[in-house]
Amino acid sequence: MPVTESSLVQRVKAVHECARLLASLDAAARNQALEAVAVALEAATPEILAANRTDCEQARANGLTPSLYARLELSPSKLAAAIAGVRQVAALPDPLGQRQLHRQLDDGLILSRVTCPLGVLGVIFEARPDAVMQIAALAIKSGNGAILKGGQEASRSCQAIMQAIQQGLATSAVPAGAIALLMRRAEITELLQLEEWVDLIIPRGSNEFVRYIQNNTRIPVLGHADGLCHLYVDVAADLDKAIAITVDAKTQYPAACNAIETLLVHRGIADEFLPKVAAALSQAGVELRGDALACHLVPMTLASEADWTTEYCDLILAIKVVANLEAALEHIATYGSGHTEAIVTENPATAERFLQDVDAANVFHNCSTRFADGFRYGFGAEVGISTHKLPPRGPVGLEGLVTYKYQLVGDGHIVASYSGDGAKPFQHRDL
């Protein structure tokens, strides 16, 4: 008997076919589609916010964790910023058809390396309805199809956003079927097995969630499992500057993966700095957990070993007093997740040492770790942050969603002419 394809396989294959059509469109057509999507999202703003309010009410009733709730909630300004991100993506240079290499191997034999789409993206995320807009925009601009699966807690919000996106695409040359939304949790397991039709999986959520995805698919996975970020306040720091950066990096959006979880303080300024920063953090509602010296200087809970390895995603901060820069670097090398690390110092040599020696996707000097973000980097949006050593690394925008192909154009050339006795030499001349 012939094997009957599941409805999910049929949907994924349909996205794959639409992605081929999308990849053939020129930049003007893809940009016009993004503007149509932005207009449709603006028109649907009342419906999207209403759906999100219902999701939030249900989430509160179900006891959703504060960190996930913060990701779920869509304020009017947060939604407007996401729509602005769609337009910013449209304004970016076209990532497709860019010639990265142009080389003459011999007379009439020309090699080019040209950027092209990956194919179909499978994006799975928890409680992040704004991710639907970000991923759809980046997928369209980069010529990729996308299959999105949001958390059940965001189901109404995601559906309202996807409906607006589909309405916008219906007025454009981009096939609406290139972007699809999955609704059932059970579909995730099946999606992870469809390596023939899906080219990249992008998970966004908790470290447990991302590790599950990484361990249950043969499809390449882009992302990070942990966002264990540190801020080191050096002996040569401007203390007012350091307090402002610390408070922002912890409290501006504590549920974000680029919020700090550990504050490292040089022993030489700890007596003066810790009481001041502790007062500012406590006023913002932050619970402090410190090592023995930090607890001696400021009353707080004694930290355990687990506190150095925990991504709180909450208003909790671990504090450690370190002897010097080397001790700070050693702590970060031991406990950091390779996401974002920052130093506050007015000493240029110390800053340069930190920037060079810390192994992370994002390394900052005298600024908040919260700047580690595709929109803030000018990428328009991001599909996620990658902590892999191989590219793409850090906030991943359009450049992480394209690959390349080698195109060779000749005029009857054959390899035999370049082998054996009397072989012709290659020119290998860059054009």
C-alpha cells in the first residue's frame, strides 16, 4: 500500500514549493511585500492587541512564569516597534545575488560565488508573538520559506499576527504559502524529522527547550541554550556610569537572554561601589545573592555554587567580588555561556584586554548587555542569537539566512586540458 503523507508533511512541502517561487523574485518585489505586511499589521493592531490580552489573561490564570509572561505580553509600543522592524528589514540591502568572489581561472573560464537563500526555516519559540513578525520579515527579505510554531500560551496572538501577514502577502507577488503557522504541540516532533524539506531549525526559548530541539533533530540548529551574561566593574570604573549600566542590564527587561545574571566587582572598589549599586538594584526590586565578601559589605543572601550557573530571567542577581581582571576573566571563562559579556572601566588597556580575551558572541565596553540585539544592531530584526563558534554568531539577521553557490562559466573548457603532459596553467586571477 502507498504511504499516506501526514497533513504536516503536505503543508511543509507546500511551503517548500512556495519558497522556490519566493527565491526567484527580485528585491523590489520582496520589499513591496514587506511594506504590504507592515500596512496589514498596522490595520490589524486592535485585533492583535485584543488577542494578546486574552492570551495574557489565560496565562495569568495558568500561573505562567514572570519571565515567560514578559515575553508574551504585547504593549502597543512593543507591537509598533516590531512593525517598524519589518520596514527596517525592507530598507536593508538585498542579501541575495551578491557576488562574494569573482575569479578568472583561465581565459573564458570565470568562477563566481553568489549568495542565495537557505530554503525553508523551521522556527519554534515560546511565548514570543513578536517573533512571528521578525521571522516572517527576515524570511521574505532573504527569499526563504518559514514554518513557525509559537507556544500554546501565545496561540491567539500568533494567529492574529499571521492572519495580518497573510492578508498583506495576498496583495503582493510573494506567495502567501511561503509563511506558515503550526498550532499543535505534537507537530514539533514531526517537524524535527523532516530534514528533506526543512533546511534550518531556529529555536527561541528557555535553555531546556533549546537543548530539547538540539537533541532531537538531524536538521542544523541555530541558536543558544543559555544566556548567562556577566558585567565586570573594574577598579578604574566610573562608578556612576557603572551603577546605571548595572541597573539597565539587569532590570530593563530581566526576562531577556541578554540581561546580566552575575555582577563581578573588583575588590579595590567593592567597599564604595557595592552599597551604592545594591541600593539602586534593591529600589528596582532586585533580589541580591552574593559571595562571602559581598555579603559582608552589604546584607544579602549568601550565593551557592548554583547561582553562578543559573539563568534567572528574573529580578535576581548574583554578585561576586574578584581580586582583579584575571579573576573576572577566569570566572567568565568558567561560567559564561558565550552570549554577552561586558566591562565597565576607564582604563583603555584593561578594556582592550577584556574585549580581546573574552570568548563570547558579544563583548562590550562601558555599555549595557541589553544592546545585544538584532534591531539595535541595525539588522532590522533577528531570528535569534547564536553562540556557536562558527558563523553566524551573535544576533543573526539576514546574513545568517543566506548561503552561497559557486557558479562557473566556460566556453567548452575541459579538465583534461589542465592535466598531464603539456597541461595548461590556471591563471587564478581575481577580477
